Amino acid sequence: MSSRSQQEPPAVRPRRHIKPPAYLADFQVRMTGSERGCQQLTYSSDEEVNAEYAPLSTERESHAFTPISQRSPTSDLVLQDEWQSTQGVLQREEDEQYHQSQQSAWEEMQRENDELRSCIRQMPEILSALRGLKEENIVMKREIQQLASNVAIQHKPVARLPAPRPDVPETVHSQPLFPTQSSDFPQYPSKQITEQMRDCTVSPIPVEQPQALPRYRTPNPRLAPHLQPHPHSEPIHYYEPRENYPSHSDQRESYHMQRSRIVPPSAVPYSQERTYRGPKPSIPFLSTSDPREFSRLRMALENLLPSDASERFRYQILTDHLQLEEALLVADSYCNSTHPYTDTMQALINMYGQPHKLVLQNIAEVMDGPNIRTGDVEAFKLFALRVRSLVSMLEQLGPEGNVELDCGSHVSRLQSKLPHELRTSFKRYIHPMRVAIPTLIDFSNWLEYELQVQDDGVKTSGFTPGPSNKKRLEYRNPKAARKPTTILLGTEKPMSGRKSQPQASEVTPKSARFKGRLSAYCPYCDNTNHFLNGCANFKDLTKEQKESWIRKNNRCWCCGCSHHASKCTLKSPCKTCNRRHLCILHDVNERTVDSTETATKENSCLVNTTKDVLYVDRPVYSRKVLLKVSKVIITNGDKSIEAYAVLDDGSERTILLHTAAQELNLKGQPEDLILRTVRQDQQVLHGAAVSFTVSPVSNKHKKFSIQGAFTAERLGLAEQSHPVASLQKRYCHLAGLPLQQIDRVQPVLLIGSDCPHLVTPIEPVRLGPPGGPAAVRTRLGWTLQGPTHEIKHGRNTHQCLFTAIPHNAELFAQVERLWQMDVIPYRNEKVVTRSKLDHEAIRLLQEKTVRVNVDGIMRYATPLLRVQHMPTLHMPKEAVLPQLRSIERKLMKTPDQACAYKAEIERLKNAGYVEKLQPGEAEKSQESWYIPHHMVTHNGKNRVVYNCSFQYEGQNLNKLLLPGPTLSPTLLAVLLRFREHSTALSSDIRGMFHQVRLLPEDKSLLRFLWRDIAVDQAPEVYEWQVLPFGTTCSPCCATFALQKHVQDHSQPGDQVREVIEKSFYVDNCLYSLPSKDGAKDLVDQLCALLNEGGFELRQWASNCPTVVAHLPCDIRSNNCELWLSQGLQDTQESTLGLLWRCQSDTLHYKHREVNCTQVTMRSVYSILASQYDPLGYIIPYTTRAKILVQRLWDKKRDWDDPQLPEDLLSLWNSWEKELCELDKITLPRCYSSPDMDVPTTRRDVHVFCDASEKAYGSVAYLRTESTEGQVEVAFLAARSRVAPRKQQSIPRLELCAALSGAQLSKVLVTELTLPICSLTLWSDSTTVLTWLLSSSCRYKVFVGTRIAEIQELTASASWRYIRSEDNPADSITRGKKLCDLVKCNQWNQGPSFLKLPVETWPEQPSLPAEEQQHELRPAVFCGAITVTPLPNPQQY
């Protein structure tokens, strides 16, 4: 049968009844799609595929059918569900009809196979992809071999993500069909099959083992197209080449034996890709040399990078996540390597990936961590987690880690960080285990157990009990004397990483230093014949005379010259004390101390370093340093005493207390000992050199001789205590030692290094954990030395926390100003008197202001108003780099603000306001100052603000500049004059500060950095060429330049000059005229005059459109332009905080919302202060809030305390709800109608005053009367003040109201340019009117001073009486709602009688004759009696 099949094809297709062997279970190829999820088959290269299928075309032409037993290329590719006859046993049947049907089926299959082969030849892209994949597989094999050593050291291998599918037809897959393991199947050469499968990146999956679900990755745009994953589609299956398969004859019997055990294809588990829908994993950055960071980076790269990614792709990803400089240098060294990723990763592993380095770092962090306080559950939990992590790392190290795990000192050190209660708990936990030395594993297990117990306790009880002091109280001695504790507050500043730059005045240039031999000069005699050291006249002076000469003449205490001692350059020291001063000045530089301290120094030989000192601004630890103190027996002949000795290795001499020497009857040769301590102070001690013997108390018969010991009056050592019992419980290395219990003893003997046999240890020192004492055994016995956290129980240390916050003094002053009394006398407060600094500012402006030509315009350049003796400013640009980076980070998050920021800087550059400096130019200037900048959003507009108040090394530019005097009129004065006439104008100067140039010597002080948010570039230096917004002197300089230009180009009395001097508030112009033609001419004159000085007027607006209609569109206001061009109604302009609606010619208020989440004192005052009311029209409404603030202030609430009283909170909420009505408030701009605005009308000012227990104030009206008798009354202004917290009588408050009315009338009469015919003041207090008619000297100071002030401001005859119901000022004291102010009432229209003739006004009542006696000044009579006796008539 075999020979027949080799000679010719069968006549009919044989029936196939066999199944493929087990080792082919994972490979199947079929033309139609499979319903099972499959893995793709990957070919390594095009050469392999071409070699595999190259003979297809030739053999197809020569053979119509290939025998099954014959080896041919087509036999390796089977395209139907059934296997070839060579795979099973052929059984023939004799039925002819059956043979014919099989023959036709065979021919049909042959045609289908031919079509498939032709399709394969038409797919060259598949062959190219397979060729590339094989080359990459070869590279991956090499990488796997190189990384094989690294896999061995990993505790748990990291599962790789499945490789991306190759760019082969989407229908090519492999699928497991049969079981892959069977003990009955013969063993085949698995190595050859494994190598073949590695080339194809297909892994056979056993049936009995669970499959790992592959992750489905989303396409990565950075990967090559052939590496992108493809969606699932109908697969085409291919077989492995046939030469790798055993022949069917070798397996025929074994296959029949296992036929019953074969699992049908539908029941075999298969690999199915699923989509990962969790959070997107990220790759961390390596920014420090922390091994933990590198471990996380390495794990992320292994998990997230595709296994078939190229070396350079992995290298690029790795370098993108390296931020550490040294790591980047390592990566750069392998950039040209053939395997850059592998080499770089191996080098980084050697540097940061060694497990022992990570373990050592964790050990250090855990050991050096803070101590755990009693009751701090969170700190204990974190401590337990760190120890658990450390134990896990050590377990993974193997034998090296076991050594650290078994180290008992680690456990001791970790126990020392726990409070006493937890240490006792650990001992109870470890005791049943019978472990001599607990390991870290035991300690970690206990921590987990204790943590679980604490968590359960917290859940059960709901609270953590505080620390108990019961045990501590048991050790306290209530009768022990309490020593005073010195409390020190450190004032030193923390050391910065760099030294501060010296001031220019402190740096001595080399050229100014003396070279060669110094010439003689005596500052006392002022001659060059001798030095001060050789001055005979100075030597004759006493110490007091020398000190007086130095202080009176401001001389140096070191050399006597005319400079400060801190700047003295004297090098030679004094021969007496070795300090830096002249020998002749030794007595004046000798430190003076009191007698007690002097006596102590003369008789002490040690510095008391163990005295209790508590620093309240430093960390407080229960820490004390134990000195080596031992109890000894001092013997001299037959006399001996028991005493305590200090073993001091740092002392060069043994010293015995003089009292002990006398008790032992020790006598020796007198001797003086020069003592120098750590402070370099020399002290001469008087004593004697004696000899004696000492013995330890434990062995009295063992004596040691001490020769030449020095006797001193006292030893400056504090009391010594060694709490041995508690120390031995705390430190294991002290347990069992025969230590001496020492409690508050005073040593009498100090044994120094002249007796080395007594102070040095005789066996190895027993060291404990860091921060603990050491046990030292000397010939005098065991003693302790070193620090300890155990303080003697007689003293209880308390920690004092000092917190300093800025005092809100200015805020408090602003609030209290609401109810403060008037400052008396008033004239001293209001009369403008320029200070010395203002005169200095005007002098600088007058002397240094010049005109410069800028683009054909003669502009003004003013100096910065520097203070006198201003230091030279130097600031490196690195000082403002943090602010630049901060604003860049904010701008990168908000693209809209970033665009606005860039546009603003670009506008400044294009306009010539700032200029970019060339590299290196900034370093050439003698002084330099940089200004940080940031963005502020206000009223929906983004503005760039320059912080000229930035402080660097204690210097502030704004504090070194003079603000200058106020040259422009007040805001109230401009508004009052703006309302005088019927035709009004408004305009402003375009960028007024920027129209004034800087002098060349001042430009270096106004620099800033900018780099257009290009963070990878160095910042560029820009320099201001004009006055910026933000400097203290900018308003004064700009106003001076404006007014100087007008004064130089106009005559006194000119209308243009009057407008600029009286109607410009900084850069805003508000003016009114009676005629339209005059207003139009004035506009032209102003534009022409100011344009010559570079001040361009823009935003022109008027209530008469014809006044500004002839102006260019670009200098008219936008609203006015809309009114003129489109006829829009109700356009409005902003006029010094108020809204001016030009067409209706009315003023309106803006509603400024203040968003506050909670109602607190701060939010209440913030909302109240934001209500802008320059004229005082809404004072009846705002006074209600002022009174409420005063009541809240009396409650002593914190600024941010939301718990306000309910009654006051309800009042505030109702007041705040009325704010929405603020937009409805309307006030006529002009005082009178156009018909009444003529020179013949009569104008009078009426001021009304009133007071109550809560507030007082005054309101003024302008009464206009025509020649025909027509009368109009208009609101002028109002002022109010809350009554003071100290209760005053009603007459006194009425007097204060009268004073406010007199002050207001003075302002109105002074600022109004209208001719005022008369001034009348009204009050409803007859007492006040009586006081004003009398002499002020009769009354007390409070009343008398105010009466005098009112009489000076007004005439007594101008005061009249008004009833309370007719007084409009009564609205101030009672308060009104905003809705009431909208309506026509007595407040906005004035009292009704003002519109009537004068004869009908309220009559003056008869004033009371009696006066309030308690306000009169007590009368004092001073008299002299002269007694003259009568002459005695008897004499005559």
C-alpha cells in the first residue's frame, strides 16, 4: 500500500478515520473562519516563507496530485478540516459508487488548494512582515540569554504582557485542538519543537493547566505600523513544517490506545484575548538616587513595555523617565550601543538596583525614625508597616538577610523608639516563646498583633486613652528641692545654604588696603609721631576716661580709630588676653562681671554643661548626658572619706575640692593653676598640690595613688544622678551589671587624664543603641557615660509652643475708626503741611525732571524719588526665578490667561515701554534690582501686576522710595465740581504712568525676567523705560510731569490750567461747564496742549453728543460712540467709581458682589468696606451696618469665627439682602436744571446735623433760587460716624454732630467753584446752640475744644434751630432701607421748607438760660490777703 501511494494518486479519495497526534494539538489551518479564539502564528522572516513555499508554482504545474507518502512543499500546508492520509490508517472499500463520490470530492479539494496557493503568492506584504518578525525574534533570543542571570535573583518572576500581533493577515491564527500531554505517547525531540515555536512566538497550552488571559492593548501611535495590534477577525490556520513531525507509522498503535482519552475540540480550553478596562498604568520617574524609585521604574518598564519592542524604542522610553542627572549621564554613555536599553538598564541596576542597597537604606530610615509617643496610633501604624516592609526585604535576600533578621541590636534599637507601655507589651508577647534574643521577625509579628489589638480597641471604644502619669508620679519626690530652670529663646536665624552678599559699603577694595609698612598715627593726639599703643598721654588716662573718650567720639573699641568695631581690620592680638584689640585698650575691653560671678570664676575650674536649660523654640527631648561618676574612698594616712569622683578624660589635671582636702588634713605646696575653658577664658586659680590614695567602694583594700592633685575652692559641676534601675530596664546591655545607684550627688573629686590608669576602661565598653548610655568598667568600678532619654524623676519638663502671627493692627484700626471720636483740633488735621520728606521729593522732581525726545515727541523724564543716603541695590536674577517658575506653572494650566500674559508683554515691547537687554549687559551695571510679576483678575479683566515691594535680603525698593506729596485734588472735590454745571465732560489719559520716561540711572532698578513660557530656555532680562504701575512714587512723578507741562505752557488764570489743576484726579478728567460751545472749545484746547507733552486724552464722553462728535472715533469712549453712531439708549461711563448715564445725566451706584461662604466678622467688614459711596448718598443704609459691626466687635468674636449671635446674624442677613436694590439708586448729576444754570441765580448751602446714642452725622444741600423765585434743592454730600463705645451724653454727641457739620461746610465752601451766597447750619439741640453762643473757656476740655473749633469754622449767627421731624439728618441716626432711598423723600429732596420763602422757615426758639452745670469747668478762686496792723495811737 505504501508503494502504491508513492507511484500514483488513488482513483478515489480514501476515507480518513484518524486524528492528529498530541504534539500537533495547537496547530490547525482552515480556509473558513473558526469560532474559537486563537493565537496568531508569527513567522520570523520572508526568507523562511519563501523557502517554504517557493516550489509551489513549479510542482503545481508538473503534478496534479502529490502522493501522501512523498515529501513535498505542499504536504506541509493542508487547507481542510480533515488530515492527509499519511496521518492515519487508510481503509479502502470496494463500492464503486462510493469511490466516484470520493474522487469528485478530492478533485474539488484540489481546486480549492490551487486557489489558496495563488492567493498566498499574491500577498507579499505578509512575507515581508514575517521576515521582519523573525529578525526581531533572533534579537529577542539574545536578550533573553543575556537577562537569564537577572531572572535568577528575582524572588517572583514578573509576568510579561503578550506581544503585539504582527502585521500579518487578520485571519491567521493558531488554535489548540487536542491534548498536548500524554504519558502513553512516545517522547519526541522537544528541543527542536521548542526552538521552532520560539521563532513563531506561539506557546502550546496544556489542557490540564489554566490559561493566563492575554491583555488586549490599545494601539500605540508611537509604535511602528507592523507592531500595532489588530482587531479580531476570521482566522486562517497554518501548520508547522512537516519535517518537525514524527511519521504516522510510529504512532499508529499508541494513537489507537489513547483514542478514548482524546478530548473533542469543542471541550478544549483555548486562549482568548480580553480588553483591560481598568485605570491606565503609568511609568514613574527616577528623580533621586533612591533604590525604591528605581525598583518601581524597572518593574513598570518590564510590565508595560511590549516584549517585541526594539531596543531603541525601549531606550527612548527609559530616558524619558530619567530625571536624575547621573542616571541621564549613564544613559547617554550607551546611546550608540547596539543594545542601548539592555546596557543602560544593566548599568542602572548595578548603581541603584542592588537589593542590599535598598535594604540598607530602609534599615537606616527605620532606625533613625522618630520616637513613638504614647497614644499616637497613626505613628505606631506607620512604624509597624515600615518594619514589616523591612522584614520582607530581608527575607528576600536569603542568607545575607537572615543575618540582619537575627541581629538582636536591631530589635533593641527599635524597642527604644516605643513608649514604656509598648515595650512592656512586647516583653509579655515574647516571654512565652522562651527566646533569648528576639529577632526582627518576632518583633514584626508582635507589631502586627499589637496593631490589630489597637485597631480593635479604637473601633470598640471610639477613643484612645491618653498617656498615664501614674507610674511617673511614683518616682517623684515631692519634698525634693526645685532648682530654677533657665528658659532661653533662640534668636539666631537658620543657616541658609549660601552666605549673604556683603554690602557695598562693607567691602574694602584691594586698592584701598594698606600695602607695605603702616605709617604711625595716634587718633588721640591726632598726629603721626607715634601709635596709640605708645601714646604717653593716653596711658595716663583712667579706664573711665578712656571709655568716655571712645563713646563720645564714636571710636573703635579695638584700635581707637574712627570706625565701628565690627569693621575693624586689626590683626594683632592683645598680649595679655590674646583677644583682638590694642594692648593699651585691654582694660576697657575686659569683660565686667559682678562680684558673685567673679568669685565663681576665680574658684571654679569647670563649665557647668549639665545645668538644666530649656529652649522653648527648639525640640524638647528628655535628654541628659551622664558623666562617668564613681563612688570612691579617699584616704590620707588614717583618715578617709567616702565621696563621688568624676572621671574626666578631657581634664589635664586631677582636682580635689578644698573642703575635702581640709577634712583629710591634706597639705601641699601652694600652686597657681591657669585654667582655660572652651570659651577661651583664662582664669587663675589658687590652691595647692596634694597627694592621696583612692579605692573603689567594692574593694577597699585596693588602693591607687594620686600624686600632685590640685585643690580648688569649688567644682562647677551640677548634681549628678544615675537612675540605674530604670536604665537597666530600658537598655538590655546594662542588665546584670553591678552599677552604682547615684541620686543627686555632688562630686568632690575630678580625676583627669594625668591618671590614665583610673579613667580608661579595663575591658571592652558595652555600647547600646544610638542615643543610649555606654557602660564602662574602670579600676574604680562600673560607671555610665553618654546620653540618655531618662531625666531624673524630680523634674517634669513641659514644652512651650511659641507661635507668632502678624498682628492685624491696621485692620483693627480701620474698624475702630468707625466709632472713634474726632481728632481735635480739626484744623491741625486738615491743614496741608508738607513734611521734610515731601519737600525732599519736590526738590528732586524740580532739579532732575527733564524732557527727552521719544519718536518725535518731547516727553518728560522724572527721577525715582530715592530716600537720602539710599544704599546701592544689588539683586541677582536668581532671586526672582522661583516667582517666574510659579507664574509659568499657573499659566500652563490656564491657556487663556497665558495668551493674555503674552499679549501684555508683547504690547509693552512694541510700545517701547520695556526693552530687552542683551546677554551680559545686565551684569555691567553698578546696581540692579529685579521685580517679580504675576497676573490678577479683577472685574473680569486680566492684569499683569509688578510687585515693586518684593523684599530681598531685608531691602525693599518701595520702602527706599519717597511717596511724595499729593499734588492732585481730592476725589470728593473733583466729584463736587463735576456736578456744578449742565454740560459735563469726562476723559482720561492713556497709560498716564507710561507716558513719563525714566532717567538712565534709574532704569536698572526696574528689571524683570520673561521667557514667553518657554521653560526650557534661559529667561531674558527686560528693563522698564517708563514709570511702571506699582512703584511708590509713580503717582506723584506722573502728576508732577503733567502739571509742570501745563504750567510751562499756559498762563495763570487760563481755563485749561484751572481744569488740569482742579479737575484731574490722577489720570481721570471730570469737568462741567454751563455752555456747549465752551465745552467743545475746551476739549480742543486740552487735546492740543497735552499732546505736546505726550499725554494723549481718550475716552471722551459728554451728556451733549455735539461736544465730542468732531473728535476721532478712536479717542471717543465706546459707549459714546455707540450713542452717536447707532443711537443706543442708556449708555453709561465709569466716573471715579460711580456710573454716569450720559443721556439721562444721572449718577448710579455699582453693586459689587463679595462671595463669602460663611458669615464671619471678616466677611461682614469686607462687604461693608466694599460699598463705595464717595458722596455719602447711601449713608442711612450703610450706617446700619456700621452699628452692627460695632455690636459684633463688642462680642469679642474672632475674625473668622462663624458662630455669630443669632440676633445679630439675622440683622446682617436682612441688610445684605437689600444690596440687590443698589443698582436702582439714582442721583442727578447736575445740582440744577439747565434753565437755572445761569450766573444770576442765587445759591445757598444748608447743612443739617443730628445725633443719637448709636450714631451722629450731617448732610448738606444746595438751594438754587432764580430771579423769578423758582427754587431747586439738590443733595450735596453727607458724613456720618458711629457713636463711640464709651457712652457719652446726648448733648455731647449732638455737639460732635455739629462739629461734623461745620467740617463738611468748610469742605463744600472751599471746593465748590460756584458763588455761595450764604451758609446755614441747622441743629435740633438747643443745648448745642446755647454752647455755640457762649465762650468756650467756661467748659471742660471735651466741650470747650469742640466749641472753639466750630466757632472758628463757622459764624455763630449761621446756626439755626430745626425740629427733629423736619431734620433730614435724622435719617442718618435712625437708618433707612435702600428701597426707601429710591423713592422721593426728605433725604434726597431736602426738607420741604427750603423750597419756600425764607420768611416761612422755622423760627429760632428762645434758648434756655440755664446751662448744664456738669459741663462747666470748676471755678477756682485764687486770692492773696495782706494783713496790715493799725497803728497804735499810744505811740503818738
